Amino acid sequence: MRAALWLLALFGAAVAVALFAGNNQGTVTLFWPPYRVDLSLNLVLLLLVAGFALLYAALRGTATLLELPGRARRWRLMQKERAMHAALLDAMTQLLAGRFLRARRAAEGAVAQERALADARSAVPHRRRLRALSHLLAAEASHALQDAATRDVHLQQALDGVPERGPDAELREGAQLRSARWALDDRDAATALERLAALPVGAARRTLALRARLKAARLDHRTADALDTARLLAKHHAFPPAAAASIVRSLLLELVDGAHDTAQLQRIWQNLEPAERAMPEVAVQAAQRLAQLGGEPTQVRAWLLPVWERLAEPLPEHQALKLIGVLQDNLDGLDGPWLARIEAASQARPRDARLQYLSAMACLQRELWGKARQLLGQAAPQLADPALRASAWRALAQLAEQRGDDAEALTAWKQAAQVAR
């Protein structure tokens, strides 16, 4: 459609020119005393058009000639800019390929090209970002080459070239995160934590920053800080659920083992979340540590109560043995509710020799000698753990001695001695 309209317009213009010039009888007279020149109007119009075209061409040629130095300067700057981009791309390629020395040289070449452009006052788009990226690539390559001095110089130059606020602020945050990772690679947890603390609040809560903070806190033995960071990572789904639970559990165990007195351990316990207190490993370890620090048996049993209430769920062998051992060592002042819980568990699982043994020890604590002797007699031959089996035979020997049955006591002592070998 557009071509047809242009064709019609050209046809109309040709018809107008033909009508005007075909029968044009007009003349133009030029007087130049004593001469007189008569020219046709068509010739005058043609000369005017030709003169305008010639003048326009002359002006354009003159302008182009005068612009040649500026064009040459722009061409040289464009070549430098292309060389800078090529050096930057080459640095990234060499870094990915593991050629760190070449990558650093290419990055430093990009920095040199950028400085040349800055001296020439060339308006390169994103020049500040390109300069900072070049310094970061050089620093990354220097870190891989274990050249900490050169790495720190390039890092500082990259940070100096980027303001803390503005459109390029994220590049500065990225540089700080990379510097924290480099410090962790150098096993310098204090420097890593210092650089992470310098991040803005929003950047400090990103998953990458939290991962670095977790590693730095664990490396610096700041278990409480590491635990808080691991909780945040778990809420952000930074780890699979099983991995997150394992990390939190290991930190909780480390925090519990690091308690030096009962007051500190109780503060740690109060600061735990309900789900964390219900973890069998954590509750049993905390109760055992409390007993080691001289805590009250009543409180030890109170911390074990959530685990005991979940005893219907199968526990791993080592956890079940540890639970039985902690309860056995903290039966002093055993009240009626706990005795009822232990007896109910042993009756619900009569084939579990460990529960039978614990029930017997609870009966001994409450001075129920006959029932304790009966339960120990059933459990002692069936206990798989040597420590529990030896303890059961020793308890039977002591009960026999109380009754004055020396023969049965001697047999029980022999059994305990054989297990202890």
C-alpha cells in the first residue's frame, strides 16, 4: 500500500512538472550595462537547483574534512573501549578455565585500558562498574594464586571505586561477600565475621551471607551465633530438612557440652525452642551434662520427660542405652508418677530387657526388693549391653547378700565379673 501511494505521488509530481515546464513561455532578463541577457525561466530554475546542490555538496565536504580529527579520536577511543571489554572477557574466560595467572594479567590489562579512557575523558557507559569488576577478577585470580597482598590491594581498589549507596551498591556488597569467603579459605574467621558485619542489613540476611556467617562462627567457636544463623538458614530453606535438622542438632550438642555450670546450662535450655527440646539426642545430652555438673535428679528427669513420652517411637540403640543410663544414674528421690511411667513402659514392652532392668532399678530405689529381684532375674540374662548386664548382676548379688543367701550372691558376683572382662 505504501509503495502504491509513493508511485501515485511521483506520478502526480511528474505531471505537475510537465504541465509547468512544457508550455512555459516565461523569460528572465538580466541587465548588465551595456549588456542584456534573456534566459528562459526553465533554464534559470535548473541553474538555481544545480547551484544549490553544488553549494550543499561543498559545505558537506568541508564539514566532513573538518570532522576528520574528531572522528579519528573517537575511533581510537572506541578501539580502546573494545580492547577493555575484550580483556575483561578474556579474564573471565581464563579464570573459569583455571588459568589464574593469565586471568590476573588480563584483568590488570582491562584496568589499564579503563585508566587510559579516563585520562582521555571518554564517556564509557558503566565505567565504574567495569573497573570494579576488573579489580575483583584480579583479586579472585590472586586469591587462587595464594597472593594475599595483591588480592587485598585489588579488593580495596574495587571497594574504593564503588559508593556504599546508589545503583552500584550491590557490586560493593558482592565484593564484601567474596572477601569474606576468601577470609574463610584462609581460616581467618575473625576477619570474615568483620567483613560480614559491614554488610547492610538486607544483604546480611541473604542466604549466601548466612552460609558464610555460619561457617565463620563455627570456625571461631561461636556456637551460639552459629546456632542462630543455622536456624535462619533452616527457615529460609537453604538446606534440605534433614540436613538442616542435623546441623542444628550438632550445634545444640556442642553448645550443651560447652556449658561450665548448671546456671549456664539452664539458660541454654530455656533459650531452646520446644521442637529442639524434644530432640532425643539434645534432651539426653543436656540431662547427662546437667547430672555431670551436679544438677538435681528431679530436674534431670524433667528434661528427659519429653523423650520418655515419645518412647513408643523406636530410638536408635545408642540413644536408648544412653537414655536408660542417664535415668539409672538419676533415680534418687524418684516420685510415684515417674515410677508409674517406668512400670507402664516395661509392661507395654515386656520383651525389652532394658526397660525391665530400669524398672528393677526404680524398684530398688523405692525399696521394693522382691519386685526388683524378680525383674532383675528376668532382665540380666537377656541384656545385650555389657555395662547394663554387669550392673544387673551386681544388683542381684547385693540383694542376695541382704537376704543372707551367700551362694546366690557368689554366683551373681561371678556373673558380673565374667561380663566385666
